[in-house]
Amino acid sequence: MLAEHRGFVPLNRDGLVDRVAKTLVDAILAGGIPPGERLAESTIAKQMDLSRAPVREALRLLESSGLVEYRTNRGFFVKVVSVASMSDLYDLRILLETAAIRRLTEINADVALPALRAQAAELHRLAGEGDDLMAHVSADMLFHRLICEHSGNQRFLQLFDQIANETKLGLLVIGRLYDDPHQMAGTHDPIVEAVALRDANRAAGAIDYHISVAKEMVTQHFHDQQEGKPE
């Protein structure tokens, strides 16, 4: 409940809207404000020692990223993630990231490879350190962001950034993806290997398979959660 959230600290006025948005994103993705919870502008503004205007602008930014939804005459709410919305989101990611990695492999593999290898190694390192879901999710999303960043197409990167937080929210709601974090880390290796071979078709196939498997697992987890809820 927002009223039970530990509270937001006052912010100074530099880059205000973006900072309000980041504070809200951090609270939502940390589980401090659960899906379906109303985000009362007046409460947030009071806790941050602000007027309601920058809070409203920040909430609009979060709405465009899929993290928050506006309900007519009721205000803003943390988005309730569904099987259908996650399925649609992963379909979009498949289209986006296959195009991005194909372009990366064809024109920018030399530059991209060190960053991709380093991030894949970070995923393996985290797998050996424990069960911090947020750390694993953030590292995984950074790997995929690097693909869009090194594609050389800024539109790909902008679209990825727009949907990244909604992807994170879905993973945090289900609480896990792979039972074994080493398995999750290992699923990125064929993607890096294909880029290293400068094989654009193989790289596109690897990322398509990788995200498609994740989509099946995510949607199955949501189905299982829904079936487990009492009527």
C-alpha cells in the first residue's frame, strides 16, 4: 500500500520530473508499491515536498513506459501485469532484438563483442553468488540493452528503454524465471558465439530462440499463479 510505503524524500528542483520518475520506478521495481496500487499524486507530492505538477508529469512518463496506467476519474495505478500483456511484450521484443542483433552483427560486431562478453560473464558471476532476483534481472536486461545500443539504430534503443521497466515488473511479479541461475546465464552464450562468428542469421535465430523460451516460461508462470489464486 502506498500509505504504508516508507515514504519519499524531498527532491531539489534540478531535472525534477525525471528524478521523480526514477524515484517512483525504483519504488515499484523494489516491490515497495505493488501492482494495482493507486499512486496518489497528493501523497507523493507531499512526501517529496513538491507541487503536484511534476509528480503528474512523472506519472505520465511512467504511463508511456507501461509501468503505470491511468484509469478515468480514478487516477494513476501501478500496472497489473497479465498473461496477455506479457505475451505481447515478448513478441515485440523478439521483433526488436532480432532486427537489432542482425544489424549489430553485420556492421558493429568488433565493437559490441567485448561488451557482450563482459556482460555474459557478469551473468555467470551473479549465478554463482546467490539468489538476488533484482540483480539477475537488471544484468539480463543490460545484456539485451547492449544489443540495441550497439546496433547503431537509436530508435531500437529508445524502444527498448521504453519497454524495459515493464519487462522487469513482469519478472519481479512472478518472482523467478529459471530455477537455476546458471542455466539463465548460459542461455546468453549462443548469442555471443553467433556474433563472434559474424553470422547474422545465426545470431538472429539465437536471440529469437532465447526470447521465445523466456516468453513461454513467463506466461506459464503467470498461468500457474492465476490458477493458484482463490476464487
